[in-house]
Amino acid sequence: MTFVVPQRTSLESNFPAAMLSGIGAKESWRKEVHRPATSTHKWWAKRLGTVFRGIIASATTPDGTDAAEAYGSSLDLAGAIVLDPFSGSGVTGVEVLKLGAKAVCFDINPVATLVQRQAIQPWDLGSLETAYREVESACRSEVDRLHRAEDGRTVLYYFWVATLGCPECSTEVRLFDSPVFSKNAYPKRVPKAQIVCPECLSIKESRYDFVTETCPEGHLITQRGAVRGSFSTCGNGHIFKVLDALDGAPPAYEMYAKMVANSDGSKSYEGITDWDRDLYDECVATLAGLSQSAVLPRGRLAPGNSTDQALKWNFREWRDFFNARQLVSLSLIATAIRDLAGSAPEREALCALFSGTLEFNNLFTSFKGEGTGAVRHMFSHHVLKPERTPLEAHPWGTPQSSGAFSTLFKSRLRRAHEYKKKPADLMYQGAAIERISGVSQPVGASIADSWASFVSAEEQAAYVATKNSAQTDIPDGAIDLIITDPPYMDNVHYAELADFFHAWLQCMQPYTGYSDATTTRRVGEVQNADPVEFGKALEAVWTESARVLKPGGLLAFTFHQARISGWVQVVESLRRSGWIVTAVQPVKGEMTTSVVKAGAREPSNLDSVVVCRRAVDGAANPHASVEEALATALRELTDLRDAQVDVGAGDVRSVVRGALLAYLASTGVDLDDSVAAQVDSLATESIEKLLGSGSGSGGR
């Protein structure tokens, strides 16, 4: 038994899943507000800080003790060292530091490491503001000049449409699927909309549900654009597949409207003039003449699950994701940040902030509409999905802007700074959930780049490194607790998406030692659509984790997976590396309504917390039969459902799979296809039992 982890923990016996799920549901809607330290930059599948605080508190609370009370207390784990081998956005590290322990945060991707460093290290606010003003002085006036109307008013957004020639008659086709390009987020309440004439690009105000309109030039406008699905129709009636018409090149784009900020604070939609076109042409010329030393994105896209769609549209290089004005403006900002003197954390924070701004300033973004944040970021589908009607935003921005460098400075960096100084946690106060300060320690760790420097640090410290967690410099038996969230087998391919940011960051070098390779893809990545390769890579990390853990220590991680092969490989990889699963606890996962989840056959709301101990320490699965393991899983799911937590078919299937496979693995059963099929049959029966007949949709 270690000092930190009891022989039997609340995490294994009386985990407060219902309480954490209720609080986590509130956090999931506004992670950037409730956990701003880990929200300074995009990362995928970001876990809930509420849940991870609960996991850590429960893993250090003895069986029979109130883990919910421990979650809400000023728990102090001073002297403990907690490892996260798949650290992602740094959620584990932040929660560990808030509880007084030391954190080791490894991730194989350098963009993830950059995000973690922002979450953990302190900034001097005065120095951060000074560095921001230096960048502003160096580039803002020119960026502003490139985003203005002829009368000097600021252009907040330009609206573009992709164009291509009909393969049969060469007629230019504008790839609108609808002439309505701006409407309210709640159009039935506010029916006013902006429409564009697909023929002459004149714009006018109408309704979102108009039947026909006549544009100022006399053209008839209907609700139908040229595009239906993957096909388009030219003005001569020829129907063709859009991808076939690209003919080896990405589409061209044409400006058709702009949103302008007026002096009285209002905004107006206006058409594009020759002056606008000339200003853009100036950007094309400026880009061609930029100095070789200017920061611009480097590298080419490689085939992959997340990049193939962009490659089909003939986007070959990362710079293809931006138009000329975006490249010039973003280069001005990035170069000014790169050229800041020194390598202080404040310079690094501005590098990360710039990188986050890229998500909202490229050709893959679109307009969300009135009454909401204007820019729909490029990763709303978790793949690089080309946009036929992209939105070009002002990248420096104004108080009226969305997703701009200046606005994100306030909403991300300042908010994160205040949170790290005075963390707040969500707690039940009676029936209400409130933000409570004073139960967590401030976060402001010195960053170590080796084990030796980490253990020698006397103040709050974190070992944060871009590292394959299958090969570490941690001594045997040095870690008290391992808490993590491994990549899922085939959901989101992080490196393929992170390369979009890295294409710029490699030129900026946010901190000493940041990777200058042309891609973040690495040998040793766990994520792999091939189940066997996924299992092998996981096994290597679990084996190293078992080596560095103290006797009697504990490993806990969150997981869910649509394919049973993913669960099989997770459980088998644990068994091969000497781990025994001692509990599988369902708890609230990501936001239920994410685009990716909503499109799943059986959307999931819950994660499984898989709790493991080493076989060499005498660990054993607590169940004596499949029936007992199944009964435990169903009881835990029922408790959540009775507590008004959403439990769907996908949740039941995933939790039952994990619990049954973990038990069977502990008995030495080979988890072959026939066993997997039997487990899935029991999962389907469980769905029908828990949720009613008709809820199951078969195993996968």
C-alpha cells in the first residue's frame, strides 16, 4: 500500500458517479468558463475537470469514506506524484496541482504539450499585457487597413463562395446550396434574413423562408442554389459531381458580401465593390513579396482519416487553407509574436493564443448566423471538411468580432490567468450547482523537462514533455497514482488535425525545444484504426506505467468506444501488461449534443472509469461470475438513470462490454470473436431490460 492510495478505495466501491455526472453536465456546456486553464487552445475529446477531480479524490479516499465529501473538501495530496501518460489538454495535471500534488504530463503530440504548458505554468499579467501591446503596435494598423470599407469603416466579415467550371460547357458555377447566407439562430422568432442573388451577387434583406424574390438587377431568386448534396447544376442545366469538376485543383473563391461595423455600433450587410476587390488584389501582391523570414505555414497534408476529405478537394499544403488576405494578416501577427525578445511564458502564451485564433480564420470556417457567435470553427465535424461558402473574419478583431486574436486574449488568456490564481470548482449547494472558491490550491507550477529537475524542485512543479509514454525516464516505483484518458481507437485522429496548428507553430518556436519537424505524427501513437496495432501501442504504455507505479498504486482511465474490438484491445492490452481491472464505473462524459456524437448510431453520454491494479500486487477482479459482473454494471447504470442522468443505448452497451470483458479477462478466457459476440448479446439484452425493447441496434 502506498501513502496516497488506500488498499481499497472509494473509486472501486462507492464512487459518487451520480453527483459528479450532475455537476459534470453543467461544466460540459461551458468548459471554457468553468475550466478556463485548459481552454486556451483547441484540443479534442477534452475531459471534464469535475469528473477528474472526483476520480482523483475517490482514488485517494478509503472504501467506506464519503468520496463526495472528499471531492468538495480542501483535500491536500502534498508529496504525491500523479502521472498522466496521455495528457491531452492537461485536465489531469491541473486537477492534480489544485489538490497539492505534483503532476507528470506526457503526450506524444507537441501541440498538446503546448496546451498543457498554458494550463499549468503561471504568467505575470503585467508582462503578458506588455507583450500583447508590443504585438499590437507592430501589426494591428496594417491588419486593420486590410479589413476596411472604402469609407474607412471596419469590415468584420467577408463572405465568399467556391466556384468552378461546368465540365460540360465551362459555365462558371457558384456553389451555393441556398441564397440565404445570414439568418438568426432562432429564425422562427426572428425571420429576417440576408439573401444573395447567385447570378449577379447583389444582396438584399428578406425572410429565411422566402419563396421567391427579385434582386436589384431584376433576377429571380428561389430557395434553391446550384448544389444538392455532392452534385451541382450549371445555368445550362448540366448536372455534375462537384469533386469531378475540380479537375486536380482546389476550388476558386469569390467574395460576394461583407458585414461592416458602423460608427453607431450597428452592423450592416453590403455588397462587394471594385474597391474591395482591389484591396484583396493588393493582398495577393503583398503575399508574393513577403520576406523569406516571415512566418507562414509549412508542410503538406498526408493521407489520413481526418485529412482525406480535404485532399479530395485538392488542398495539398497547409497554406491552401487560407486566402491571400488571411495569410498576410496572420503572418503579420505571427511574425510579431515570434520576434518578441526572450522565451518567457508570456511570449509562449501569445504563440498559443495565435495558434488558437487560426481555428476561426481559414477557408474551412462558416457563418453561424445572427444571435450567436458568428464564426463556426473549422473542427465542428472533427475532420477537415471543406466549406463551399467560407467566412473570412478580421483576425485581429474588434469588440464586435468573434474568434479574433484580441477577443480571445480577453476571453482565454485573462480568464485562464484569473482561474489559475484563484481556482473555482462546481459544487452542489442544496439543489443548485454553484462555483465555489477556496477548496483548491492556486495553479502556477514551474515546468520541468526531465525527471531529475522535476524531483529537485521545491515549489509546485510539473514534468511536462512531448514524449512517447512507452519510454520514459521515470525510475521504477516512483509514481503514486496514474490517471488518464487514452485515445480511442478510431474516433478523432489528433495528429492529423493538430498538424494544422503545427504548420505555423514550428516556425514560431513557442518555447525552447518545441518540435521543428514538419508533422506531429509520430511512431508510437496509440490511436490506430487497426485494432491489433491499437492494442500493441496501448500495451507498451500500460507496461511502462506498471513499471513506474509504486507497489499498491492504482491506474484509472476514462474510456468509451463504439466498436467492441476497441474494448477487447483495451482489456487484452491491460492483461498482457500485468493489470487487473478492479472496477468499471460509468460517469458523465463530454457534452451530449456534440456534432460527432449526435451523428453516431448509438450516441454516448457516459464514459467508463476503468480502475486497475497490478497483478503482482495481488489484485483481483471483485466478481465471481459473468452474472455478478453484469448485475453490478446494470445497478450502476440504473443508479445514474434514477438520478436523472441521461443513459442511452450506447452507454449501456459500452459499460456492459467493459465490465464483462474485464471480468472474463481476469479468469484467463481468450477474448476471441465468439466471446465478443456473447458479450454483445448480453449488452443488447441489457439495453432492452434497462431502456425498453426497441432501444438496441445490434452489436458492432
